[in-house]
Amino acid sequence: MDLISANSFRRKDRIEELIDANVSQKKHITRDVIKKWFADHKHYPESICRHRENESSAYTNTVTAFSVIMNLEECQMLLMEGQACSPVEEIEVGFS
Ligand SMILES: [Zn+2]
């Protein structure tokens, strides 16, 4: 059994593509930009934002359960419950 699913590498490649595009264009990367990356659906159903596939079992499917964005300089964390494209809830947490 593989420890890492092949589709994880596809999502990793996609997030690198998004990061590289922003860095090469010298865009300022904000929390809202990262939220858009997490909500990306390119290569669906193996997209960064994963949804349950039709006709699949809830026990064998991989879905996005939550996303976390941490700003270590400002000691803030955003937890988004559910898929990043339509989070059920967003919780902001400060830490020190
Ligand atoms: Zn989505």
C-alpha cells in the first residue's frame, strides 16, 4: 500500500504552479490569494479543493475536510472547515 496517494502529487504540483506564477509575476501573496489557491478546481476530481465524487462511497473517497492558513509574522491562523470554495465555517485564532 502506498503511503502517499498519486493524486496528492498532482495537487502538490498544482499548488507549486500557482505559487510559481505569483512569485514570477512578483505579486503580493495575501491570505485571500492563498484562499483562492485552496479553492482551486483544476484537474477535478483530483483538484486541490476536493469534493466527493459521484457514485463513490463516503468511506473510500478523499475530500477536503479543512484548510489552514498560518501567518507566523502576525501570529494568526485561519481555519476553514469544509471545502475552501465554500467553507462551512471560518475560525480566526491568534497565538503567541
Ligand atoms: Zn471546491
